[in-house]
Amino acid sequence: MSNNISPKEEVLNLKKNDTKTPLKVIRVFAPATVANVVCGFDVLGFAVNEPGDEVEMRLTEIPGVVIKKITGDDGKLPLDAAKNTVSASVQHYLKHVNRLDVGVEIELHKKMPIGSGLGSSSASTVAGLFAINKLMGDLLSPKELVPFAMKGEELACGYGHADNVAPAILGGFVLVRSYDPLDVISLPTPVGMFAAIVYPEVDVPTKDARQMIRSKVFLKDAVTQWGNVAGLVSGLFMNDFDLIGRSMKDVLVEPTRSILIPGFEEMRAIAMENGAIGFGISGSGPSVFSLTKDEESAKRITKAQQQLLHKLNINSKAYVSSVNAEGPRVL
Amino acid sequence: MSNNISPKEEVLNLKKNDTKTPLKVIRVFAPATVANVVCGFDVLGFAVNEPGDEVEMRLTEIPGVVIKKITGDDGKLPLDAAKNTVSASVQHYLKHVNRLDVGVEIELHKKMPIGSGLGSSSASTVAGLFAINKLMGDLLSPKELVPFAMKGEELACGYGHADNVAPAILGGFVLVRSYDPLDVISLPTPVGMFAAIVYPEVDVPTKDARQMIRSKVFLKDAVTQWGNVAGLVSGLFMNDFDLIGRSMKDVLVEPTRSILIPGFEEMRAIAMENGAIGFGISGSGPSVFSLTKDEESAKRITKAQQQLLHKLNINSKAYVSSVNAEGPRVL
């Protein structure tokens, strides 16, 4: 492959079925994701348009995957290609498509906090996989990328879950029905739904948050939970915001995990008083999210929740965006 | 109200908004129902067109509810109006609509086995409630009848559940999202779906079947279960028979309850070998059901399952019908 046209020209050439000028460099945005979605512990997630991570990827003549630069991570992420989730999953992809001859240089631009419960590692990994798949000419479908991103998750948090990576790849609301075999189902994204996310800057490592959960639960509580999961899924298909809201109740995990999040119940009250459809923990926290029917109430909610956290002497970040229905995009 | 036109004339007069000739007698069919629906323990049910019960109801001049006759019950059901679920729930309805002045005579024609796991008491109760509501001029909506039918269930099996009565009243697949407050959601009925039901004539009382279930379960199994519940509900909305089939797995209740059902695993094998979408216990058993894509495979399945049971020296009954999408009907 020649390397004698400028990167800018190459980016402009990104068109489907354009095989004349193979793309050599690409910059991709992949979205943050809210996993668990209240009652949907370990099975439901959705993507947002803000925040997200960006990956710039360049094909080179020297085989192997290299991390050239990471910005926005405060030096927290490994530059070692074998340890970084982005490079490791890209490497895994190249092995699968039998293209270990390919050379790849990666710049990772973190645009979201790490360890926030917003699928930070997923966003990076998915941006990298989306980029390499585009550069290789879309050899795999978005759904086929999910297992590669799960490998990245395993590296990042010791547990290869899919409820962040699947919505980050596919966009919208996604159900992970089963892991063995992997069965990922795209659910409808209700029109006009907004997400209001607040990240209180306290430390809640995913592993600790998982360990807090009891391994045994009462069957009657599990029945309540799956009634709500079924209601939430029905509400998405019916575009019924009221049913979605009634179903956004978690009797099993939230009561324990919310203890780690300062001002959790007060933030819920703020959300519901300001017209939220529902409110809950994003992933394993400490970020919280509200779903709303419009941008204005989403902004009101994040503003009031941040004011509350400020009073509690806790720094915070807030994000308001529509639910991302498309997944990653080329920038 | 006068009583001088013949019953036949009155039935013919059953038309909506016909207030000139108040109806005095009516005969109603209400469907059998499959509750639990594999992974949807206590939250999902659906109605079938065969079997079902029939109630003939007549308004009289003497206030109070009377059971005039019961057929097809082998003398098992009480004629005492306070103890019979049909009369008791009709009485409850009349009290609610403030019409205790009304006199009602009921004939109950059982057309399905009692204690079979097919919602036998529900079918009778719902037929009665649908009949009295029609005779009173549809004072309540079908959904509003659900709590009255639940009272009947409480009388019949000591537990006021809704996953039989709700589909019997509303038809199709129904989700009971919550009991407190009651939240019942009609799900789509896939076009062309058939149910193949086999009732092995062994005794499995609902109360015993409930007591077999463990009160605590592993969270990881509960997650598997609600992933499947979400998949099943999604499959109904997407009219995706394959997804419905993949989701029809019960890791929590079926492994215990199926022990009480002779030839259960063999009947499952017969169902799946003959193209069933899925197979499971109906309610708390001993009836089993298969969902199929057509009538022919449903018939093949029930025939082969009955042959198996015959070899095991167990009498059985079989029913093949399309999924009932409408609920009760006036005969």
C-alpha cells in the first residue's frame, strides 16, 4: 500500500465501496454508555452523544500495533500496546482477520473521565475497533465487533462484559440477552429522549462495586426486577415514556451500590421533581443519569444536581445529550 | 327491568350502544391461559383459543348471585355462591358498581380440566366477569376487570395472582409488570403462532408446586433469567420467532418443577424435534405447552407427546389452537 497522499485527502475519501483509494488514516468518535440501566443489571445499556472518546488511527508499513500518544488521561493509561485495551483489541481484530502484516499507529484522545461508570474503556476500545474495521474495509459487521471489544473490557476491568461495548458499537438501547452464546439485540431508541449525566468525582472502582452485591437474592425480588426489565423493554418498543419511567426501579443492586454515591437520594429527588422519566446509577457508578423528554429539563436536572454536590464539597462533571442511536462516527 | 322477551331474542340483541333492549341473558367463552411462560415466572402469560370455560348468565328480579348449575367439574366445584370463584367475583363486581339490587343466575360449564395448570379457575371467573360486565352495559374496561378476577384467584388457590386472569381477560400475551400498584401491559401477539398443550393427568396442586421453589436464588441465575425475559418480550414486539425461542429458557423454576411432570424432558425433545419455537411448563403444571409456527407441527407434537405418556401409562388430554388475541367472547 502506498503512503504518498496526505492524511487529509485520505479522510475525505472515506466513502463506502470506495476501493480505489484505500483509507490510511481515520479519526473516530465512540460514545460513552450507561450500562445496567436501573433494573437491567448486566443486560441493558444505552449510548449517549456526549461524552465520548476519540481515536486517530494511521496505517503504516511496519507490522504491529503501536500507541503513539494518549491525551486527557492524566497519565493513567498504559502506552504499552499489549496492556492498553485499544491496541490489544485492535491486535486481536487483526489476528482474527488474518492481517498481522498490517502496521497501525494509534492516538487515543480521552474526552471523558476514567472510572466514572460511563464506559470509558469501552468508548476507547470501540473507537479503535470501529477505526481499524473502517480502515480494513468493513470486514466485520458492527455486531461482529462486540466480542473483540469484550476482550478489551476483560483487560480493563477483569470481566468481559458487553453491556457497555454493545451499545457503544451499535448505538441506542441494547439488550445482552445471553453471553453463552453471545446474543445482543438492538432495541428501539425512543424519539426525543435525552440523558442527563452527572459524575461526582469520587472513587468507586468497578471491582469494588461488584463485590458489594450479594450473590444470592430473594426470588420474589428477582421477580419484581424482571417484571420491571420486561416493562422497560416494552416501554422502549411502545415509545411509552411513562411505562419506561414506571419500570425504572431496581430493588436488588441500587439499594447497596447507591450507598457509595454521595447525595444519591437527593439527586433522585431533583431529577424526579424536574420531570425526569427515571433516574439511576450509570454502570457501577459513581455517575448517575436521568432520562428526560427534552433537553431543557435535562439541563435543569444536571445544574441542580451539581449545585447539590458542590454543597457537599464534591467536584462534578455534567453531560447533557440526546440518546445516541447510531454508535461511533467518523470525524 | 322487564323479563318478557325470550333469551334467544335477547342474545341476538347484543350490540354495542344498544340501550333500547337491555340484555338479560348471555353466554360467554373465556380462554385457558398459559402462565409463567418459561422464563417469565409470575409476570408473563398468554391466552389460547382451546380449551376454555363457558358461563351462561341470566339477570333475575331477585337480588343476589346464585349458581344454578355446574357441568363438567365431576362435582369438584362448590355451588355455594360465597365459595365459588365465579359467583364471588361477580358479587364483588356488583358491589363495586353499586348494583347489589341486581339478581344473577349463573350456569358454569367447565370445558377444561381442573388443577391442570391451564388457568381453569381464571377461565371460569373471567367468563363470569365478562358476562356480568356485558349485562351491565360495559361499566368497566377489560383492564379494570383484572382486580375482580384476582379476587377470584385468591379464593381458588390462596394467592391473588394475575398472570392467568390478565391474559384471559385481555387476550394475547400479557405482562404483569407490578402488583403494587397493579400494572398490566398487553404485548403483541405474533401472527400465526400456535400453542400445543398436553395435560398429563397427574396431580400437581398449585400450592405444592409453589412450595417446591427455593425462596433464594443466585443473582447470576436471576440475571440470566431477566435477560431471557427481556429477549422474549423483544421477540414478541419484533415478531421474531427465533429470538422468542432462544429466550424460552428457565434456569430457576423449571429445573425443580419439571421433576413433578412425567416424561418432561422427553416431551421437550419431541417438541424441539418437531419444530417447536419453545417448550415449557404451563403455569405450575402438570400441563406442558409448545409454541409453534403452524398448526401442523402443533398437532404432530401433541400426538407424539401423548403417545409417550401412553407408554408411561399416563392418561392425557391435548389441545391445539392459535394464540387467542381477543380474550373472552360472547357465544
